[in-house]
Amino acid sequence: MSSLHRPTAPAALYDDAPTTVIPRNGVQYGAGAGKPHTMEVRGLHKTFGSFKVLQGLDLQFADDAITTVLGPSGTGKSVLIKHLVGLLEPDAGEVRVFGQDLWAMSENERYDVRKRMGVLFQDGALFGSLNIYDNTAFPLRKHTDKSEDEIHEIVMARCIEVGLERSLHKFPNEVSGGMRKRAGFARAMVLNPDIVFFDEPDSGLDPVRTSLLNDLILQMHAEHGGTYLLVTHDIRTARKVSDYVGLIWKGKVVHYGEAEEAFASPDPFVRQFLAGDSAGPLGMD
């Protein structure tokens, strides 16, 4: 049985223990699901100069689940996200989203696919000249023809969900790092994306605010569903939010599976990395 999320509950009620429940949509993840995966990469290669970042990477991401991708610095995690969003073209291999190869379609078609995605960047990537309300409204104004009344309703709903309804008039430099992350999350969700990417969402946050952000990710996924992909170095984040864990090393996948399976893995590299041990195949280089 797949490990999925706790039902929506106050943030304080969550803990770090994995919970196994019946899948919300009844879909069997992985091989045999009977339909194309929302996202997958096949034989993905990417080189920058003489540095080979991705070296034949293969991943099929579980649908309507939270997958966390871990790995040492410089191993290609953020590069993987940029390929999935369509910002980087692979040197070789395929990036398939919603059953289609991103680089076998036109730029206009890729643009339409991107509108079905939300991205939370490390620093929130907010516009410094716009307040939180206008930052959150920006995708709706750019990509839809909704009226301001409709935009207001959506923006308020998302900002209330992330707890920013009292800070809508503030600018990014007037709020904390955690609030900027939440504003970035609200903005990522306003188009009701099918896929949401989190690139080091816990970067720069203290352990308490990291835990609160993790609670928010769980709550938003329980409410809205979708395929979530997190890239992080934080093992506590991976343990708390993940349905599935992928581990990348030297541009290849060395492990992918259900979260509890990863944390119980006998593989020396997986065990060393997830435990944070100094002894093992992973060294300083």
C-alpha cells in the first residue's frame, strides 16, 4: 500500500512519523498504473562545458503524490527541475509531461504546458516592487482574462490558506523569509496547477519555520492534490512530507521508491546519505 498523507488538520497536530493510508484517488502508482505518468524523464543527459551533470537519468514520478529528490550538492537536482519546467533542453533523452515530450512540441505548446505548473523558488522570487497581493495576482493577470473581482476572490483564498491575509499590503522587504516563502507558495497555486515544484523551499529557514512550511505543503496537497516535486538537502523535510524519495548521485538515480522504503534501505550510499553519516561511499569530493 502506498504511503500517502494525513488528512487536513491543524499544523500543530502533524508529527514526523510516516503514516500509511488508502490512496485518495485509488490510483496505483508505478508500473502497471495503466496511463502515462504526469512527469517522467528518460535517459536524460546534460553537460555544461566539461562538467557532466546528468548522465542518463531515468525517473517516473508518482501521480498525485509528493516526491522528494535528494542528493549531494552539484549532483543535478535543480537542473532536473529546470528540464521538467522546460527551461533547459536536454543534450539527449526525453522529458515527458502529461504524456508528451516537451522538446517535440512548439514553444507555444510548451508555454501552455508551463501554465499547468507552479514553482516555489528558493527565495520566493517575488517582485520587490509589488506587494504580496499583487505578487500573488500576477500569474492570473498575465495568463488569464479573469476580472479583478474574480482575481480578488482567488488571491484571497490562496493567501488565507497560507496565512497571509493580514499582510497583503506589505512588500517583500517588509516581511520575514518564511512569509516570503508562503507568498511564493500562494502565487504558485493561483492557477490551480497540476504540478508544483519546490526548489530548496526550506533554504534559509530555521528548523521551526521549516517544519511549519512542511505542514503547509502537506495541507495544500491534501486540499488540492496534484503531483508535487521537492528538491531539498533537508532530511527532516524529506522524512516528513514525502510519499516517494528519489536519490541522485553523479547524475544518475541510485534509489527511487516509497519513502519508508528509502529510509529502511540497506544500500550503503542511501543509508549513509539519509542518516547523515561520515562513514560510507560519499566523501568530500
